[in-house]
Amino acid sequence: MLSVNAIHTYYGISHILFDVSLTVSKGEVVGLLGRNGAGKSTTMRSIMGLTPPKQGTITFNGQEITGKKAYLLVRDGIAYVPDDRRVFADLTVEDNLEIPFSRSNEWTKERVYDLFPALGEMKSRRAGNLSGGEQQMLTVARALMTGPELLLLDEPTEGLAPLIVRDLEQQILKLRDAGISILLSEQNVKSALKLVNRVYVIDNGRIRFEGTVAELEANEDIKKKYLMV
């Protein structure tokens, strides 16, 4: 479904990503793991057209999308949940869910509230008054309202309490079971390995490891050197 081929991405003259390649197949949850500053968010932003790569190509469902505008990628079926959430603080939960362009009728507010019951209970509350975990739920829910085939989740558990992390893990598993493909960027290795089918480890803008969860679990050198676990 998604193929990132040897991309190089820059911020100004600073070279951030070096020859990064990864794939996500239909119905798969793929983890992009690494420490803070390793290049995870830049990879996500490169895919979403927010920081387009200067070299390499990105394809989605067989069509090249390298550097394509983010709003057009949403129409193609890619949704992005950034690490800083970016809810519309002065609008209600329900209003936040009504803003996105929807490419299908697959995801309705009612279906989102079934997945995130807490949001249904506070749908009239202003998003700026929600806790960090509630805002994260709202950001994922808002992305689902676009009807995505592929969901890019950038550090979804960052700053969340363990109980909220467990709830979010269950909701991500439900999305996988619903057939949504997911690229999951995480520092929280323990959480990510419960959810993913395959893993890429990134460090200093380069992919250092690719393999299954079992292969990563068995590779003590990679875990200690790049993940500190």
C-alpha cells in the first residue's frame, strides 16, 4: 500500500533523513521506532507532504505521491495524527469531528463514539478543556472521520498516563481489526511491540533495523544501541 523508497529530507540545509526506505502492506501495522530526534516525525512529515524529500520517491496504492499536498493525500486515503495533537481548542468535540473532509461514509460520528465512548460523553465540551489523553483520542477520531485507508500515528502515547496508554492500545488494535493500515511512530517500545506486525528502527535519520517483532526481541545489540531497552 505504501512504499517509501530511499528518501533524503532536509530542513533548510540540514540533512535529516538519509536513504530511508520502508513499506506498509494493506491491513498491516508497522512500527517506526527510535529515540527522540531519531527522524521518526520527519519521516511522517515527508510521507504527508509537509516536509517533502529532496531525493527518493513515495508511492501509495501504486501512485507516486512524493511531495503531494497534504489535503490531496487525505482525499487519496491517508490520514495523519501529529505528535502535537492540534485540536481546535475553542470548538467542541463534536465540532472538531465535523471539520474534516470525508472521502466516504464509512466513519460517522456515531461509529467514532463507539470506538471512543469518552468522547461521546463529552461531545459538547470544548476541546481545549480536555486532558492530554482525551485530546489524543479526539485527534485520532478526527483523522478517522476522513475515511482513511492508511493512518499515520506519530508518537500517540507521548505524555500519556499508563492507564490511558492501555486504552489507546486497545483502540489501535480495533482499528487494525477494522482493516485500516497503520504506520506507528513510537519511542514507547513496549507499547508499540504489542501492536505491530513488523518493525523499522531509525537512528540519526537512517534505518538501522528492519524485521519482525520476534527478530527485534532477539536482537539485543539493536535494542541496547538504538532503543535503550
